[in-house]
Amino acid sequence: MAVRVSSKIWRDYLYNKVKSGGFGATRHWSSAAQTPTAPAPKKIPHSSKKGRLFTGAAIGILIAGGAYVSTVDEATFCGWLFSATKLVNPFFALLDAEVAHRLAVSAAGRGLVPREKRPDPSILGLEVWGRKFSNPVGLAAGFDKNAEAVEGLLGLGFGFVEVGSVTPVPQEGNPKPRIFRLRHEGAIINRCGFNSEGIFAVAKRLGIQHGKRKLAETSSTSSSSKDEVKHGGKAGPGILGVNLGKNKTSEDAAADYVQGVHSLSQYADYLVINVSSPNTPGLRKLQGRKQLKDLVKKVQGARDEMQWGEEGPPPLLVKIAPDLSKEDLEDIAAVALALRLDGLIISNTTISRPDSVRQNPVAEESGGLSGKPLFNISTNMLKEMYVLTRGRIPLIGCGGISSGEDAYKKIRAGATLVQLYTQFAYEGPALIPQIKWLAMLLGLECRCISWSQILLTPKFRIHGIR
């Protein structure tokens, strides 16, 4: 039915365009020619003609392509929509970085993005913390800070989406401009400083989303098979993580994180303590051994004192910085093992400036660097942390992933799941199926029937620890 409706829309559009005189300036030119006293039309520059011809040709190809794929199967049409989003990327590149970001979040929140209709191959499915992920590729925190577009982002085909960082009290963050592109280097520098609408605004949005999910589950219970494996969590078809931060002026960091747990944990499939943003003064000091141990104990206590159903409390993770020393990593690993932390995210943005970006004048801006230049730093740290934790704690590899090959390298370095952000901001939705496709090929290469088996295959892990 959807295919027939889409096809009809394209045909009606083409018919109306032809009836009204086409796509260019033909109607205007002919009316001028029919008026004897009208002045001679100005000669159109050759470059302008070429531009119009190119634009008309592009529109024609786009419409023709859409009309064609809408007549075939839904999977083909879905694939075409994802590929077509590449045509929009140049437009976003012309906008201010923060304006483009707000526009992208708004579009996802209003459902103006493609929706992945093709189910993930079963080989990509895995279970972590008792949650079933349809694939291991997620969207990192920072993109949807205020949970405005959870449904749209999960609909893009991510296995999980992490919102935040969320602070207890609303705050504007640092002065603008605060986001800077290093396009040639595939990087971004930001010093947003936890700009957040606050816990209550986010809780309201997640509460509505959670209600929709429960209603959908209730209505589909009778029609679905009891033996069917369902992927997803509290927010919809994918897993939802909530990243917690502290207010800039707060003197009691633990109280801020505890408040986040009390208000948002009921809507989260997992929670993250963010102690690694470089844009909140003093925040990274919480990564010290004693400070981190005291903080995690208080947050775990707040979570565990709440009442939970059969599924139990949401897992608690800590997101750490890539600029830590070997001693710092050893301390964090010791705390994680001693307190049985559910996971670590490695890593946040870096305050360093690798050689690949130093020649760019934008590199002098203060803030955290993300994107391709962060990849080697964060991946080497991931390897170290995997060894230090002896493979006992799930790790999420984050930082610099720009291709399926990069995601593969993160998995080999010790990651159970991976997260994107910067390259997704540059390439858009078309990047997601590309990365998942290569992940599937890797699974076939090692002759595994599930992603969980890939993670357990020694040759896909450093030092054969797993």
C-alpha cells in the first residue's frame, strides 16, 4: 500500500510540473516573446544556464529515481532514501555548525528522516546486560542532549541511542560560538559545556516515549509469537541510554548524579556517569581513584534503593577521558572491578591536538576534539582498559569511528558495542547501513552465527583474552 501511495505522489508531482510549464523559466520566456512592446529578454550568462541545467537535471534524476524505486519492493525504496540523504549534506555544510546541529535534531524529532524498514541480519544481534541489541552500532551522547528525537534516531537503524548529558537544573552552557568544524580533518571541536534543558524537561519527553512503547507492546502482544525474539528497550525498537552530568555551579557532584538517577533511571535501559567532559571546570578530577570510588558508590546506592521489576535496575556505566595516564587507567580499572561497574565508555573528546590537526587555525580553539584524529588515541586506550579489566566488563568503543573498518578495529581492541557521532554529523544517515553491512561481512568471515559469537572468537580480540 505504501509503495502504491508513494508512486502516485511522484506521478502527480510530475504531472503538475509539466502542466504548469516545467521546472525552469520556460513559461516566463514565452510570455515575454508574445508581447510586441516588451523589451528584449536579457541574455542569460552561460554559467547561469549551466547551473540551471545542472539543477534541473539533478531534480529530474531525483524525481525519476524516486518514481522508479517506489514501484519496486520496500527494501529497495528504503535503501534509496538513505542514499538520497547524501544530497542534503552540502546544504548543512553551508550553515553554522550549531544551527545545522539544531536543524538535524529538529528534523529527526519531527520524523523528517528516513526510517529503516529493513530488519537487521540476525548475525548482528547480541545481548548485553540482559538487553537485546539488534546491532552493536549506537549514537553517542551529545547529539540529542534533551531527548527531543529519540524515536526518529532509533528509527534510523541504530542499535542504541544515548541522550544527554542531562543536568539537574537547566543551563545555557558556554557562550557561542562553541562548535567548530575541521572538515578536511574529519573532526569537530566543541566547548558546549553541558547545555541542557534540565532533568524535568527530559523526564517529561522520555515519559511520553515510554508510554507509547508500553501501549505498542500491549497492542502487539496478541499478534506476536511468544517465541519471537524482540529487540529493543524502554523507548522503542532500540536500546536507550541516558548520560548524566553535573551543573557547572554545583558544589556537590554526587548529589547531581543521584538526582539524575532518581528522575530518569525508570526510562533508561542503561545510565552513564559522565565525568570526562573537558568543558565543565573540575569535572575530570572526579576520575581520580578515591573520587570515582566514592561517586560510583553513592550513585549505585541511589539506584539500588529504588524499586525495580523483574528486569532489575538499569546498568550503570562511566564515561572516561582519553587524556588519562597509565596510572589513571589502572585506578579506574581497579574501581570498576571492585564495585562491579556494569561498563565503561571509552572515550570522550580529547583536549590534545594531534599532529593531523595542528596546521588548521581552528585547532587553536579551546574545547574537546572529536572525530578521526581521536581514533588512534581512544582505540589504544580501549586496548589498555580491556587488558586491565581482564575482559570482565563490557566496554563501549567511542571516538573517531568513520567507517565499518574503524568499527571493526574497535571490536578487535576490546569493545562489545561501538558509538558514532562526528562522522554521522558529516555524512548523515547513509553512514549507518554501511557500517552495519561490513559488520555482517566480518561475522560471515569468521563463520559465526551471531555477533555474540564474534565477540567470543579469540582471533577477533587482542591477546586472545576472550
